[in-house]
Amino acid sequence: MLLRPIGTRVGALASKPMAALGAAVSIGAVLSFAGPDLASAADASNPGSTQFSVNSTIGVLVSGDVRLAAAAIAPADDAATRGAPSAARAAAELPPAAVRRAVEGEIRRGDTLSVALRRHGLPRSFGPLVAREMRGHFDFRKSQPGHHFIAVVDESGELFEFRYLTSKTDGFRLRRLGNGYQVERDEATLVSRVSRISGIVDTSLYESMQSLGASPQLAQDFASIFAWDLDFSRSVRQGDGYKVLYERLYSVADDGSEAYLRPGRILAAQYDGAAGDFTAIYFEEEEGRGSYYRPDGTSVERSFLLAPMQYGRISSRYSSARRHPILKVTRPHYGIDYAASVGTPVWAVADGEVIYRARAGGFGNLVKVRHMNGYVSYYAHLSRYANGLSVSDHVHQKQLIGYVGQSGLATGPHVCFRMTHQGKYVDPMQVPRSAGRPVSPLSTHLFEGTRDILLAELGGSLLFAVDEAL
Ligand SMILES: [Zn+2]
């Protein structure tokens, strides 16, 4: 199955600040070519990047960044893709537009202003220029880690504007005025515009999103929303589709011109892949305190069960040093022993994939289940495994995986339950246990309204499925 953009006329989201979202978001504006340039549409931390490898990804970016969208749309089918013009050429054929890009950065420990600017790819001359022009207003020898800057560079690579923020709201602004510059106190003005990106994964989600000009930050945010459902380093398959409705943040200059800064919040996201279909909605139960929910109002966050069985008595806790009952030596016990009679059912503490089901030395009969977010759970000393259970099976939370026994090094029937996180043993008592809270009953109606608007915006009619076999 292949998803294809329909023609070149796409329903673009009308650009509007987030404040207006929730009331109504209009759909159906026609693509125009007056958007910002390719460079400014690309990630601000990667200034000047105009590489859009359309060969590996079919997808569209809908927003003010229509030039980018056009570049991404071009190869609509595989045959055309193979002989596709390079992205650079596709870009070059687009009408010229004023190119202005914003670069945002932060002062780090030990930085001088110049070092920080150069780290962000800005010209060597900018540091001295800014320091000279802002003399009397701010002394950059007093720069501190965490200070923030936004440099706006014009089409010829000259500094157009420079903002230096000593706090979230306070700072100075250097603006070009005629042949010189002017300094004033500043409060950064950012506006956010809603935008949509959708595509098909070829090799990785990151590459696919970047080939559409989205910043790596967006892919990261997307992956973390679905971290409970999908392991993006393992579960992603070629042909998986995704859609993201998100805010793009622009800094606004005094003349009203805007320069793209970075992605803001993701408002809705969808992943339809071999591993399943997942949807998340951003919703603020209280103003300013939002979370991600599934369309049914439950949280995207899932939890691990406390114990791998219904009834069991903890006979030994997790500890970094205990006297081993059989070996009679002091050594760490990286698990929790639950004593129970032979044959007591043992279940998986969360959804996951069986990655081991065999004898393993002192562990006896061992089952290992890999979960999302880098967790693996171990169930040792089993008397036997659940019927039909085998490696690479997907198991659900509370699904039977085996029965309590005394196999391996064990003084009595128990299950030794262990967990690792990123390959290291962790105390199973300390792993995330509380699933995120669902939308409260009071907010249900509001949530449903928001959800329907966001999903309509997210879905649009940009892509449709084509069955290649037909
Ligand atoms: Zn144990």
C-alpha cells in the first residue's frame, strides 16, 4: 500500500495563532507561493540547510512553508521518484522570495558571545559587531549560561536583527536601521502558527521528517508522545505513515515580518504502521497544563504492574548486597522474589514482546519481555511456560506467560522478577507505575470537541491509499 498526495492543490491550514485554535480552524486555503524561503523553513539550528531528499519520502508539509511543500510533493509516484530531480533543483525552480532566517541559541557554560554564535553557524564577524553596537546597553563579558539569543539574518547574510534575552521576558534588541543599528529593550515576540506535516517512512521516522524539512526536534517530540506504544528504533517499518499537526514558532520583528524559529507543541499526531495505529491529542485540562490523550480520552501513558502475579509474598527485595541463600556469599539481588505455590500463574507486567523463553543457568526457566521505553522484564525459576508462548510473541499486560516453580538456583517455589532499563538492572518498585490520568468527566465534552477539530485538521484529504495490486 502506498499513500500518495492528491495533485498539487492541497488544503492548507490557514495560519493562525494557537490562541484561536479550539474555536475554529479554517480549512481549505489554496496553496500559494508566498511563503518563507526554504532555508528559513528548515530547522533554525541547521541554518542554510536546503537539502530535501525527496527520494526517500513522499509527503507534504502544509503551512506557510508552501515552497517546501511544493518541493516535497513533486515526486508523486515511485517511477517518477527514481528519476526525480534533485531536491535542490526542485527548490531552485520555485519563485524567488525574500530570504530571512532566524537562528536561536543559548549561552553555555564557558561561552563567549562569539563562541556561541559561531557554534550556531553564524559568521565570525557577528560577535564583535553585536558587542560593539550594544555597548552601553549590555556588557557581554557578563553573559551567563542560559542567556538566550535570536539572530535574524537577511537574504545577503547580513545581520538584520539581534535579540539577547537575559530572562524569558527581558533583554535587548539590536535592529538594523538604514546603515546602522539601533538598540532597545526587548521582550521577545513569538507567534505560533499551526502547520501539518505528513509522510511515509522509508528508513526512519527521523530521516523521513527531516526530508520534509522538519527539525529533528519534531521527530523527537513525536516519538516521545508514542513512546508507550512504539519503539521508534525497532518497530518502524518501511511504508508506515504518519501525520503531525503542530505549532511553528516565529519571531516577529518590528516591521511585522516573521522569521521561523522552531517547532512548538504537537497538537495531534497519528502513526499508522505495521506495529499498529496510534493517535494522540493534545488537550489542556487546565489552562497551560496539557497532556496527550488517546481519542477515547485515556492517557497515552501506560504503566507497569507492580507484581507479575495476583497473589505473591515478597520474600526478597531488590538490593545491591544480600547474602545469597544457596551460594552463601554476599552479592547484589537485582530483583524481587515473589514466593507462591508451584503452578501459580505469572503474567507480563506490561505489553511487550517475548525476547527469551528458555533455560538460563541459575535463573532456571526464564521468560524475558521487552517493553517500550527501553524496559525489559524477567521472570525466572518458572516451572513451565504458558502454552504456545514463544520468542517474538506479543504479549499484553496481565497475559499469562508461565507458572511459578523452583527451577534453577532456588530454595523454594518463587518467581524472581527483574527489570532492566536501557540494559541496566533497576528496582522494579521504582519503574513508572502510574498511568497518566484520563480526561476528567467534567472536561469530556470540551475534550471531544477539541479532538474532533484537531483530527479533522490532522486528517484532511491530502493523502489517500492506493492499492498497488489493483
Ligand atoms: Zn531473585
